[in-house]
Amino acid sequence: MIKKIRVEDLEVGMFVEDFNVPWMDHPFLTNKKRIRNAREIDLIKEHGIREVYINTAKGKDSPKAISLEEADREVRRQMEEELRDSTPEGAAPPPVSREQAAFEEEVGRARAVYAEAKALVKDLLTDARLGRSIDGDRAARTVDKMVDSIFRNPDAITSLSRLKSFDDYTFQHSVNVGVLALALGRSLGIVRDELRRLGIGALLHDVGKMRVPEGILNKPARLTDEEFALMKTHPLHGAKILMETKEIPGESAAVALNHHERFDGHGYPRGLKGMAIGKFGLIAAIVDVYDAITSDRVYHRGMPSHQALQKIYEWSKTDFYPVYVQRFIQAVGIYPIGSVVRLDTGEIGVVCRQNHADLLRPWVRVLRRPSGEPLPHPVDVDLTEPDPSGEKPFARSISEALEPGALGVDVDVVLAPGRAEAA
């Protein structure tokens, strides 16, 4: 059985199934390990890890550990309660413009901008790898288009961050971090000019990896201590590259420098703590990890977005600024667009539109009846609709999120414009 336990309660002989931190944030060769001595427990503590998951079928159990299901329920309850009942201090969302474009109207333009950003990143990272100067003006022009899309309808371009490509991970990850950083920045009320500086830095946050040997960058296994030390130099390299590009603002370079810093001080390269990381660094840290853990890599399988958000929330106790984590979840939704869900009616559908007034009640494009039979035409339903019988507050609610692949759901096809009827 998988259980969650505080690091203070770890004992020699327990088997760690998951260190409960991003893959690069713990010191061991794999994410699973039998605890063989007290020094290993001390090492876990030194890396700022507070809780881990143990496998009691492979090692010692403890009455202080709680089941995975109980741990997940408690984290989910805390997250939903906190998001429902509080507005983060100093982070009031910007007002929705009357001129805001409809999602389906904007998503086509957003796709074109997303593709342009991906081509830009490929070119600029290649230039950096070859030692050529970066075209900062071109980066600014593309980011301006991304910012425009965010202002017209943030959900449209943000929904594209679910697109993943194993072969193009470095480039797509950079674009996704740029998109998500802009969405979070907009949600925090950051003005357009400042968003542009944030977006440039986020889009190029990993440019320093072009100074890391390719054998380390693309190694299909855990890095050695020496290799990891070289990898940890990439924020410094990235900041230097951007600072030497005269068209790129210093604030943008700070994104590359600080995106691996952690709120409790255990990040790198400088071990900054708290607000000393800076607004842009705090934003980039959250979105960088979120996109990384939702992506398939050689060393781990990406997790569904709703689970990743729960992890980000859980790690806000140590790694991330909690105020920004709350606002990030509010920006993308507890169930991000593209999430496959089962409703309490038994129907199955895909989240197709956010309801930022109530994150638990987005719009869902229903694909299958409770019997599992596909509908001839998908139907969009508003989860805020009351139950006509009066037996419960709402006609439909989300009961669980599902794996898209397990049901054979092609989310891109489902979300294509004109695919659904209104309920």
C-alpha cells in the first residue's frame, strides 16, 4: 500500500515510492529508494523535503503514515476550500473586459501565435547553441502577440499549453512556460509593458541549457552529481546570454536566473529565499515545474493536469509562494480546459470552458451518456445549472477526472470549433 508520511517519521527499512518533489529536487539516482541508514534521512531533510510517499509492500509500515487516498482527499479538500473561500492578498484578478473575445473565436488566433512562438524558440535556442547573438526584437514582437491573445481571452492560448511533444520537449516547454507565465501575470494584474518583459524572460528561461553539454542535457537517465552540478549552471548561463542581448530587459534575464529558486531557500543557483527571488522568478518557478511534471520524459511519465495542480498546491508549503499558487490555479482552473471528467450523472465529457467565478463548475462538453454510449453530437453543459427536481443544488457536478488515453478521447478533436451544441 502507498502511504504518505512526514520525513521526521521516516525510519530505516522504509521504502520511498515517491519523494514528493520535482524530479531534479532530490539527491538520489531514482525516485524510489529503500532507506538504508539515518544519513539518507538527514540528506532528504537537507534538501527541504517535508513529506514522502512510502510503499508498505516493499518496506516497513508506520502508524504515523496515512493512506494515499486519504492524503489525496485531504490535499484536494484544502485546495478547493482555500480557493473557494479566499482571495489571495494583493492579487485581485483584473476585471473582465466587455470586449473580451469568445474562447472559440480566439483559439484559432492563439494557435497561430503559439506556432510562431515555437518557431521563434527553436531559432533562438539554436543561435545560442552556436554562439550567435539572439534576436531580442523578434522575441519582443512575438511576445507582444502572445500578450494580445492573453488580453483577448486568456483561456484560449492557455489551453494550448496542454499540447505536448516528446521529441520537441525543450522548445514546447519553453513556449508553455511563456504562455503560463503570461496567464499568471495577467491574473495578478500585471500591466502590459511588464507582461512583455515577463514573457520574454519566460519564453527564453532555458536558453542557458544551450551552454550545457548535449550529452548531459539529453541523458535518458538520472544525472550523476558531477553532471547535475553542470546542469545547475544553466540559470547563470541563461542570465548572462540575455543580459548581453541589448534588446532584452534586465528583468527578463532575471527570469532565466531565478526560475529554479525555491521559496524556502533550497533552490539554485543562489539559494535565494522568499520575496528575494523576485516577482518574475516566483512566477516562473511555478509554471516551469507545472509544465515539466505534466510532460512525458524518458525518466518519468507526465501526470494529468488536475493532479499536477494538486502537487503544485501541496508544494506551496515549501517550494512556491502560496499567494501566486492560488492565483495560478484560479487562472488555469482546478480542472484545466482539456481535462476529461466523469459527472455525477455518469456522463463523460471534456472541460471546454472555464468558470472563473466557481472553478469547480466549468463548462463540460459531454461525449457519452451514463450508459457509456457516445452521443451523436457532443453537448456543452453549464455545471452551474440548478437541478430541476430540487433534490440537489446542481443538475451536474464533476465526480472525478479521468485519463484521456484510457477512454480513447482525442481532446484536440473534441475541442475543435463547432463540435458541440448548447444544452
